[in-house]
Amino acid sequence: MKKIFSLLVLSVLLFSCGGNKDERPIQEYLSAFMNQHETIVAFGKVNLNEILKKSEYKSVPKFGLILNKELDEMGNSLNLETPVHFALEGPFAEDGTPATTYGFLEVKNSDSLVANLTRKGFDLNKEGEIHFFESGDVAFGIKKNLAIMITKKGDFDGKKFTVEAFKKVTDDVSGGKVDEILSTDGDLVIGVSMNNLYSTSNTDLNSLSKEKQAEVKKMVEDSYVMSMLHLNEGELVFETKNLFSEALASRMFFKEDNSAKLVSKLGTGEARIGLSTNIDMKKMQQFLDEFSPNTLKELASLIGAPAQIALMSGGDDALAGLLSGQIGAVMVGNPMESGAMEPDFNVYLGIEKNGYELAKTMEEFLKIGMAKVELSSSSLAAYSDPAFVPQAGKKIKIPKGCENFGKNGINFFINLDGIDTEEFMLEDEQRLIYLVKYVNFEMNNNGSKLIVKAKDGNQNIMKQVADMLIEDFSDRIAGMSI
């Protein structure tokens, strides 16, 4: 019994350390590929099969039948239930294109997949156990339960890249935050390595002193940003989560105010668009001074002399000497009979001691177009219509779903409920705004969340988007002369 128990323990230990690294789950392949691969900036997975299901593509005339036939054929060779995993290698070009893109797909039957590709005209070669194909800027390889696709701008040695990729996926898994990201649910999940982004990018950080560069390196070490896309019934949700090192997390400068005091300073009326900030200005200024000293100078130069004078008046604290970090602005008004609006604005700006004189100048300017302007030693507020100035017992009406407005470091919303957006006469993809009820965005030191709520709350947002795009595409086809 002792021997049997020992063998069981040994088996568990071996399995937990990787087990059979030639036929492991696809998530582990990517995790192993990431291990010690310091040029991979972004990685993750996209559940294409689930997204297609949510679009209800089978119900689309003709197109649905064709796509379903192709997917059924592919499903004999590939496990379409498993998300497609990917890795993007830096440095990124100015247009955002990665140096190399890797895609990882789970194979059901490698012999079937090879035969299928051969029938379709792909000229596959073999290197050891790997069947591979290369042409121009694309290469892919197949080995047992894994297929790897590689794209890279310009000609490259596809065979070499494919063989090296299959070697790297047999390494030990990365563990830690990489595996946490890859284990997270979502229609799309992306992880960005701050360390690898920094090491493969040519930014102003490279002009810092060696001491400061070493400090940046320490901050971004084992730091990631995880993003998740969820396509739900009647809404799209895009979230980010900051998985930062303690050193980087301590540098974050957003503040939170659960009581949302700022909202009480924004007058009255029904808010249609809103923006608010709660920022620790001294902490932000310190961060900029240490790691991006040219940012404010470049911004002031871009805006011109007024901005340069304003920064000078802030003294040694620059922006932190001018602003408190609490800013709020809302567009208020109700739709008219046509669905259009006559917008008005309520604005609040928190100021510091050095910002008072600048605020006085702004006050004179605002009086030209605003119904009421209020200046105190700590704030400047303005209202374009007397009907929306602060009143006892009344406050600004924030739309349902945007109740956190004013509580986070940054809040933003657009409320389109009750507005006939089709009167905007938009074209192509811009018409998607017709589907939207409201948009709400929140950001704090831990991450952010964007919610796009649809007017139709009973149908998956992907189905609604697909229907509109297909309708638009059909209209274009109908207008063509053949």
C-alpha cells in the first residue's frame, strides 16, 4: 500500500509539473511558449465558435449555409469548441502591426487535417513530426494535437520559425499571472506584458537616466494588463484589470469618492453626456516629472502660448499647483419632438491656490456665453442655462446604469435613450449607433469597464450587430450593376 501510495503521489507531481508536454491542453502550449519569451507583448484567446453562435449565423440566408458547411468540414479536423489562442511579438510598428503573430489551434485529427489541406492545394512538407507550409508572409505547422500559424511582414524562414515555435511550446508553463489571464473566461481575453512592452519599445523612457530606467524596469516586472470582452444579451462589456507589481501599483494616481460629491456641484437637469475625474494631481505630477518630463512641455507647445503661461503660473507644482484633479462636465437637455436636442452644459473645475488668477481669466471668458458663472477660491463652475443652475433639493439626473458617475478616477457616459438616432443619417458601420441605448465607462487604479447597452435588451448584442452589418452589405450588393 505504501508503494502504491508513493507511485500515486509521484504521478500527481509529474502531472502537475507538465506531464506529457507533447500533447497538453492548448492553454498550456501558449503558457509554455510565453515562458522566458521576452519579446511577446500581447497574448490571449478568442472564442470564435462562441461568437459565431451568438451571431446566430446559421439563420443568415445563403451565407449561413455556406459558413456552416465549411465549419462542419473543419470540425472534423480541428476542435472548434476550443478558443483560438494567440501571441503577438514586439516591437510593434507605428500602425500597430506586431513584428510576428502566432496563432495556436487545437487539432482533433492531424492526419485528417493534413489530408484536407492537401486536397485544398496546400503543398505541405515535413520536418521530423511536423507537417509545415510556408508562402510569403504566412507559415503554419501541424504536430499531433496542435497547429501553429505564423504571420510576419515580408519574407521570412517559415520552416525555421515553425520548428522553433513547436520547440518552445514544450517548455514549462509560465504560471503566475500569465496562467491567471489564460484561465479567465471571455469571448476575447488579452494579456499585455508591461515588461515586454517596455523592453521592445522605443519611447521617451529610453532617454531617462540609467537609474530611472532601472526603476522603470523594476516597476513593470511581472506587471500585466488583462482585457476581457463579453458579448451578452443586450450589451457589450469590455473590462480591463491591472495585474501590476507592488512598485507600479503604488504609483497609480486615481482617487475614488464613493459619495460622488462632484455630482452635487453639477447643477440640475437630465444629463445626456457626462465626464468626471478624481485625480491625485500631486502624485500624477510626480510620476510625470520622474518618468515623462517632456510630456507637459510638448502638450503646452502643441496648444500654444496660453498653455505655457498657465503651466508657469502653477509654480514648482505645475499642473498640481493649478488644479485639484476634480473635474466635471455634463450636457443636459431633453429630446424635442423630432428626437433632436437643444443641448446645454454644466461645468465644474476644482482649482488650487495658484490656479485662482487663471480661473478669474476663464471666468470673464465664460461669462460671454454662459448664463451663470461662479468662482470661489477652490472652484470654477458655469451653467449655460439658468434652468439648470444648482437648486436646493434638486440635483443632476444621471441615467440608469451610470450610477457610479463621479465615484471613480474617470467616469464617462452617453445616454441616447429617447433620441431618434436614425435622424443622424449615418452610413456604413457608423449606423451601429442606432442600436445603442447608452455607453458607460469607468476607470480606477484596478482597471476599467466599458458597457455598451443596446436598446433591445433581449437579443445578444452580437446578433444585433451581425443583422445590421448584413443588412448594410445586402443593400450594397443590391445597388451594384453586374
